Amino acid sequence: MPVTAPGVTVIVHPIDTDTHPGLPAGWRWAVMSGAGTPVTDLGLCANAGWEPTEQEAWLTGETVGAAAVKALRHHGIPATYGQLPLDHDPIPAGGDRLGSPV
């Protein structure tokens, strides 16, 4: 059963450098939108990035996630907020955008 995100969700997990050999070791943060979103569905990833430590990943992810929820609520859109720490990298090989040019 896939791991899913509830509403606007900040996800933090270590990067598996064996699966993603082009990325440096560190932590990935992502802000996913949409209740029930599988965490591997990068089409619903509002923003994501890399940080060298877990603490920095949470700090950046929480800042972006809180801003997204506040913006939605400001415009009258009810938004739920959640956190989802993962102990593994759920992104399959070749499915990562962190190493890709924008």
C-alpha cells in the first residue's frame, strides 16, 4: 500500500544515494498538495529541495508548507496541514527532479 499525504503535507526523508547516484547525501524535503496523494506522485509536488541535515530540511519544508496553507486559507480555500517523516527514500530511480535542470 503506498504512503499517502493528507492535504498540504511536508515530507522529509534521507536521500538514497544508491538509487539516486547523482545526488549528494543529505535530506529531501517536499511539499505535496492533495489529500491521499501518493508521495511518489511528483506531479502533485508543489515544491521540493535538498538540505544537508534533517533539521535544515524540516526548517525549509515547514516554512514552504506553512506559507502554502496560509495562502490557500487567505483565499478562502480550506486547507489541512500535515507532516510525514519517512525513514526511506520513496522516489524510484529516474524519478527524481532534484538533479534535473529547471
